[in-house]
Amino acid sequence: MQQVTVRCTVDNCYYWRGGNVCDAKEILVTNDMVGQRYPGEVDVQHLSTVLEEVGETPVKSCQETCCKTFRPGK
Ligand code: SF4
């Protein structure tokens, strides 16, 4: 699997580290409609289930996307 460094400025997330780096092993980025359907964060144990349920979710702009792995941390 390709390794990707995720840069993120959401510094009150549990997975956020100094230098604006995400320390999560996996994250789920999806569209805002899915974000509303699953109002809480999607933990790693439920990631496959959610992915099977929502399928592919195209958007027209970056403003329609969100990170569903966010977890309050501070
Ligand atoms: S899980 Fe999402 S919100 Fe949290 S640090 Fe990573 S990319 Fe940012």
C-alpha cells in the first residue's frame, strides 16, 4: 500500500501531531452527505462496514469533503 503523509490543521483532533501531521494509521475522507449520515467519528473497527454501506461518493469540490476519523482529543 502506498504510504501517504496526511497534513492536517485540525489541532484539537486526537490524531493530530505537531507540525500539522495526522498520526492515524487510516483515515476516512468522504462527502458531506455521508458525514451527516454518520454524525460521530468512524473508528477503525467500523471502517469496512461504513465503506460497504456508502460505496463511492463523488463530489464537485473540496468543500464537499470531510474527515470522518476526527476524534476530539484536547
Ligand atoms: S484524523 Fe482527520 S481530523 Fe484528525 S488529524 Fe487526521 S486528518 Fe486531521
